[in-house]
Amino acid sequence: MDVRIQPPRKHQGQVCRKILEDLPEWFGIESAREDYIREVDRLPTLVATRDGEAVGFMTLYLHSPQSAELYVLGVLRRFHRQGIGQQLLAASEAWLKGQGLCFLQVKTLAPEADDENYNHTRHFYESAGFVPLEVFPDLWDEHNPCLQMIKTL
């Protein structure tokens, strides 16, 4: 599959809207989805395209000169398990290293929530080299414990 990864740029909210709306298991809460879209507009975002269609994206939040956060990632459902998330992550890591950053973190639903979709999400991050760092039981709310994962770039 010929997928191209566009370098990070801002103002990608509307490009990413279609992808987020295709993934209600992860982005089904409308107010949260709209918050993501607003943030994607202001943060550096890589977009994966195939035949001119946006099929995935990854948004980064630069916290300090040493660390960044994978803020949000989405790939259209019909393109899941085809390596697009891995390509986005590899391109993001290369860009971050080029900026001199050392660490990349991600926040996701903790295993305690026992959600099958997020079990797959955590497996993706673990296979990419992220390790669990800390669980924040009520960062989001008591029903959605947050797991912070980190990796060295």
C-alpha cells in the first residue's frame, strides 16, 4: 500500500474530523472529540494519505525541549492493522529526534478499565517500545483511569 506521511503542520482539525468520527469506540464522546479537533488545529500533526485521501493522523504536543506527547492518533477503520500507525509513529519519532527531543509519552485508558478496544491500543504502544510509567486513577474521571506510557527516542 502506497501511504505517504506528510510532515507535521498545524490546522489539520477538519482533515482529522472524518477519521475521529469513524472511530466511535475511541472518540464517541462528542465534546471530547470536538476538543481533540480544536487541539489538532493548533498542534503539529502528521497526516497519512493514500491516493490523496487522509487515512490517518498523529498529533504531537511538545511539553519541553526534551519531551513530547503523542496527543492523539487515529486511522480510518478500514485501514487498521496495515502499518499506518507504525509509519506515523516512526515519522513522528524521526521528526522529534531532529528537534532534539529525548522522550515521547502517551496517555491511554489503563488496564483497570478492562476495555477491549484499549487493550489493543496499549498493545500497539507496547509493541512500539512504550512502557507503563504511572496510572492516574481520576485524571479524566473515576471510570476512565489514565495510564501514562513513555519511551526514549
